[in-house]
Amino acid sequence: MLDDILKPIHGGPDDGPEPLYDFSTNANALGPNPVVLRYIRAKDPSRYPDPLYRRLRRLLAEAHGVQPEQVAVGTGTSELIHRLARWNYLRGPILLLKPTFSEYARAARALDLPLWEAETPEAFLRLLPRSSLAFLCLPNNPTGEVYPFLEEAAQRAGGALVLDLAYYPLLENPPPLPREAWLLFSPNKAHGLTGVRAGYLVAPLDLSHFQNLAPSWPVSVYGEGLLEGHLDPEAESWLAETRKELHRLRRLLAQGLRRMGLEVRESPANFLLVRVGKATEVAKALREQGIRVRDATSFGLGEWLRLSAQREEAIQALLQALKEVLARVH
């Protein structure tokens, strides 16, 4: 039973053949970013990274206007989430706002920590002062919400309020971030390089002890290249251009789905939710046609699919296949 509770639930890879079109991942479909890829390819895999990541943390700190001690790097944000839950400084109730990314709850359950799953923003804000560690995904995965109460939440937090910014770089109009919040970055999604596992945390206090809780060398040299490369102004220019195109493609996908009479919840980033009824059944039927989508049942949304913005050819293939599948399923 415990293994079932802790089993990772992610919407991307499965054990079947590679799909023709993959709408299940929210990574930038126009990637990989050639600028960041150049940094990665320049790395020498025959050597160890600096175990303290001093240069990398200094570069990240300069980019965010903080001290290097306020930056910790890790093997992607999932590893950093689990490390935050293990940190004695924060051990206590973990708070989240449903529905959201499953890794926050997994981290609490793995350590048998109290898990508070708020159903509404009002409940989340009410519980915040008594929580040790609270997570908000910005924009939220899978709903795409950009919460208007970030400043209030940062002021009311009893422990750490962690903003997971996995899709923040893909927002049309990103909101300002509270100074008191802890910021979790995973640049691989925005730059279309999810196979390179690296992320980092920026906090309003010294994270030296937190960094030392990691296993030795949590970030590979390729992860170093990713985190260094995403700071390059040329990399940001590429991202800005693809962001415009991704938003156009998301709107095109939403229009096609609405023309089919389907309810759509469109995010301000590169993904959306569409209500299809029997989501698991529909997702399975689409997979058999070579199209992978994200069944949102694991988020508690059993009638919805999460879809990311893809190229026009992929969108047309999905709309045609979905029309046929829905006619059968319903």
C-alpha cells in the first residue's frame, strides 16, 4: 500500500513506443534551445563538477541579486522538493493547494509528515501561519492559475512559502514575485531540455546547510551547462520568441477544441485543460493512435485531459483523432 502511495505519477514517458505526437509534457515544444544546448555540449563528461558548485552558485546569485549562500542546486526540482521536506529547519506540516503537482504530497508521505491539502485559496491562507512548508505552483499545474494573493501569502507564511516556477518563464504576463518567498527554478522545461536534470532554489536566508544535505555531486556537468546556459541573454532571446509562438499555438489548440463543443480551461502559459468525460479511457484510445496526452485523473480531475501547445501538424492530428475517439467513447 505504501509503495502505491509513493509511486511517482508523471504524465510523460511510458513503456510503450515513442508516440507520433506528445501533448503530455509541458516542455517547450519548439526546443531544445540551441544556445543552452551549446553550453551543455561544451562540457567535459570525464571530470567531476566542483562538489560545492561555487562558480555556478555565484552566477545564479548574481542573476537573482542575492548572495551565493542563498542559492542551492539540485537534481531537478523534484529532488529539491524532497530535500526541503527532509530539512530539520522546516520539518512540520506541509501545505499545498489542490489540485497541483503530485511531488509535494509525495515528499510529505515519504517522511510521514502531516500533509494539509487545502481545497480553496481561503483555506490555504488560513492554514499558512501554522504550516512549516507550503507550496504554490506558479502558474499552477494542471489548472494554469496565477494566484492573485502571493504577497499576502508571503506575509502570512509561518515557515517557508515555496513558489514552484517551472512554467513561470512561459507566462504571457508573469507577475512580480514576493521578496519573502522561496523560489524554485527548473529551466529545462522552458528551454525544451527536460532530459537534463537540474534545478535550483533561491531563498531569503543562508542555504549552506540545505545544500550540504544533498548527495555528493547532485548536478552533473551537463546540468551545470543547462543552468549556466539559461542565463545567457541569447538563450533568453530565443525563449522570448518561442514564447510568443507557443501562446499562438495554445490559442489555436483551444479554438479547435471549442469548435468541437468541448469545455476548455486555457492557461496563460503553454498548456490547457479540456473536459472529455472519461479521461482515462480517452487518453488510452489516443495513445493507441500514437498520440500521448496527460490524463488529469491523478490530479483529481477525472473528466479532464491536460494538453500542451504543440506544432500545427500535431494539433490537427490530435483534433482529428479526438473527434473519432469521443464518438466511440460516448
